[in-house]
Amino acid sequence: MSGEIFNPNPTVFRSSVKSHPSRHLLAAKKSLWMIEPERSQLDQDVEDLEEEAIDQDEIFGALSFLYWLELSINRWSCIDLIRNIYDPEHPNTLEELHVVSAPQIDIGENRVKVEFTPTIPHCGMSTLIGLSIRVRLIRSLPTRFKLDIVVKPGSHQSELAVNKQLNDKERVAAALENPALVKTVEDCLTGRA
């Protein structure tokens, strides 16, 4: 990332909704091994697995719950996933800068479209912001969803070029092979400056 700041004084807004983590976000956090169980708990879990017989109803009940969970994704669960991504230039979230909001998310049967609004029309960080949104959704949503990440029409000078970069699988894959870029995306996702 270069030392140039594209928008040195952005307008910061209050969050439109008090942030309540969705069940999808809570499940995603639990599945990322953020807190490792104690060793004795792991040993106990292994013993429990060895002693119990397989219950078919339990297995099919869990599968139907996972299927229901996958179907229940809506714009509010998506905004919960992306609202706390940080701007690469400022210590503010994308929601605080009005870069993303719930009305800018459209969900179809197997498709999620996120429109984001750069803070200024010549924002050089638009592709990085879009890539951060894409990475968060790829990591959080089921793989059956096709993601379309686009700049809000008329909000950026290079709208078509940015949209092409963000939705080209090969360009995204190449970007995610660049260690410096991946570190910057991780910093946006975690809030580290």
C-alpha cells in the first residue's frame, strides 16, 4: 500500500443499527478455532465418541438443521458479516463511512450481490475494499452462493474497471496469492492498522 491517502477527511456516520452478531457470524467465529478447548476436554470428547453408538435421527436432524441454516441467509446476516470491515485508509468501519448498508445487498436463490459506495469518486482503495468484502463473504457463506461485488453505479470514475477486477475469478485468485495484499485484506477484516 502506498503512502498516498485518497480521502484524508472522510465523513463518519453512526451505525444505522446497533450491531447484533447474527447466528451465522457467531457460528463462523466458533468454527475458526479462536478459542482452543482445554486438553482434558478434548480427551473427554474422544472418550464420549468412543462410547456412544451412532444415532441416525441425530445425524439426519443435524443435516436438516444445516440445510435450514443455509437457506436462512438474508441481507441482515450479510450486512452483519461485512459491516465491521475496516477502511484501508482510516480507523473506521465500512458501515460508519456509509460504504455498505443493508439496502445495498441483494440476495437471490444462489446469488449474493453487494453494492458498495466509495467515499469519493476517485477512491484508489475501491478494489481493496471490494476484495475485502469478497474475502469475508467467501469465508462465511456456503459455497453454493455466487458473489457479485460491484461499485454503486455512478459513484466511481473507474466503475467498470473496478467491477471487472472484483468479479474476475482469475484476477481475484492472483490478488489472493500476493502476500502483501493478503496481509492488507486481513488488516481490513480484523481492524489492525
